[in-house]
Amino acid sequence: MQHIFRKIVTRSTVLRVKIRQCLPLKYTISSVFVLFHHRSLSLSLSLMEATSSLAQPCRSLFPPPRFNRRIAMHNPRRSNFSRSVATDHNLDASSAHDSETKTSYADNWFDRLAINHLSQSLQSSAGMSSSKGGYEGLVEAATMASRKFDPIQQRRVVIQTLQTAFPAPILFLIKKMLPPSKFAREYFAIFTTIFFAWLVGPCQVKESEFQGRREKNVVYVPKCRFLEETNCVGMCTNLCKMPSQSFIKDSLGISINMVPNFEDMSCEMIFGVEPPPQSLDPAFTQPCYKQCKAIKRHHNCAS
């Protein structure tokens, strides 16, 4: 800035000297005023341009504060905190809701075909009919059978149902082709997980020790579909466990021990192992569930 002002003073001095040398005295005052005004105007414009050029970087280096930015930086913290509190609350609510709801299954065409076939066979053997279809109809038919028959009759009805559902020639052929062996035990375990998940739910093959050797002869069901739907210990033992053990032993020639866990509704099917007698079987010492439908209807589940 000092350099600019020095420039202005120097130019004004030079201008005065030139005017005095060139103009007469009478024109000196007015001419000097006009010329000086013109020159000062041009200098002032240049000074303004220089000042604006110097002030331009100051705006970019030191921009005025923007309150919107501060608010935008502050609001996410509050919103994240509120989101975290809401999320924790929703997780607690969803976990409580999930514990009360049942497992949902997406049955394909083969599952629906097998379920309806077994349900119709059970209704035919028990001499009753159900208006419902799918797995719900199978459960309703099993519930009606548990009310109509005593435990021994229930097992007979289920065995007759299985004999009707599975053709005897095919069972006889399997029995002859697969005598008791390690291959047969592991084959039946794999076959069960593939073709009977529609009945008991998703399952997997597990290893166990059989006569001093490790074999994959166990089918593990994390949560039995039939037990979850019926919610009755008596229906599990009399309509599933006992008749299935007898049917597989007599029809396929291989022993099987079904070990239900009524606390988490899981089950293990151990091929090649003889089941204990009913008097020593832990499954028959388990009291029924508080939410048992048979007990609610003042009916003894006879577990």
C-alpha cells in the first residue's frame, strides 16, 4: 500500500510541472483541476483494483463461520445415540418375540406331497377325517388319534399307517439288500436326513462310537417339527418314538433308538442301537409341558 501511495504522489508532482510549463497562467487553475481529477480518478480505480485483488485471498483463507456445518456435525451424534438406544430396544423386543413364535417352514412340492400322503394314511387307519391340509392337517389327525385311543392303540394305529404309506415290497427289498452293517447304518442315517426332513425338520448326520469304532450312524434333529407343533410329550412317545422304533426294526431289519430331549425339543436317532425297555427309558419319566394341548382340554396325554 505504501508503494501505491508513493506512486500517486510522484505522478501528481510530475503532472504539476508539465502543466506549468505548457499552459498560460489563466488556464492553469482550471486545467490543473480537470487533469488532476482525471488522473486521480484513474489512479483511484487502479487502487481499488489492487485493494480488491489483495482482499480476495482473505475471503478464501478465512471464510465466515457457517452455523449449518456445526449443526450438521452435532446432529449425527445425537441421532446415532438415539438410533443405538432404539436398536437395543428393538433387539430386546424381537428376541422376546422370537422366543414365543414357532419355527416357520417353506415346504416344497415333495414335502407337501409326502405330508398329505402320511396325513391321509393316518386318517384312514384311525377312521377319522380332517378338514385341514398340509402339516396342520397331519397334526390335527395325530391329535384326534391321541384323544380317541389309549397309548397301546395309538402305537398300533401309527404302525398300520406306516405300513400303508410305504409299500411292503420296497421295504422287503431294502431289508434284503442292506443287512445290518456299518454301511447300512450310515446309509439309513443319510437317507433320513435327505428324505424325512419334512416330517421332523432340518437334521444332520453325527458321529458316534459303535462297538469301539467311530461311525456316522446318528441323525441329529436340532428342533423336532412334530414335537414343536404338538407340544405334547405323550404324542411324541406314543405316536412317533415307540411305533417308529418297532416299524424300522421289523420292516428294515435294523435297530434304532430315538432319544428325544424335551428341554430344547431336539432328538437323536441312533441306528444300530437297541432301545431300552419302556420302564428304563428316560423319555417316559418326563412330565408333559405346561402348554400341552391335551392337558388344556382335560385330557390325559398318557406319557
